[in-house]
Amino acid sequence: MKVDEVEARATTIFCIFFMVLTSSFFYFKQDSVDWMLALKCSVGGIIGGILGSKLLINLDKKILKLFFVILLIYSGFRMII
């Protein structure tokens, strides 16, 4: 789509936000939420989101691509095992 990598990642996360809000509403209505676990994950997600966005903005694009490739290879390897 010829979009800058930082802009593409930011746009994707923004879109995911609305999908999460929608599905969370229905899980909440069914009383399917483990609130203690959700709180722990939320704190980690907030900290990770802040650090990740700062890192994404300041990181060289070549290093970002390298990290992403390594993550994909690692994830693929873990799926095989």
C-alpha cells in the first residue's frame, strides 16, 4: 500500500483497538472476563504500548525490519515445534 512502516503499524494498532472494544463488550455481557488477569495484562499492555511506540518512532527502519524478520522466524519456528 506504499505506506511508511511506522504509519502502517500505528494504523493497524488503531484498527485493532476498535475490534477489541467491540468483542470485549460481548465477553463482558456474558460475564466471561477474568478481572484479575485482565488487570495484570492491561498494566503490561499499557507499559508495553508506551515503550513500544517510543521505540518505534526512534528506531532506525532497517533495525525495525530486522527485528520484525527475527520475530517472524522465531514465531514460525515455535509453531513448528
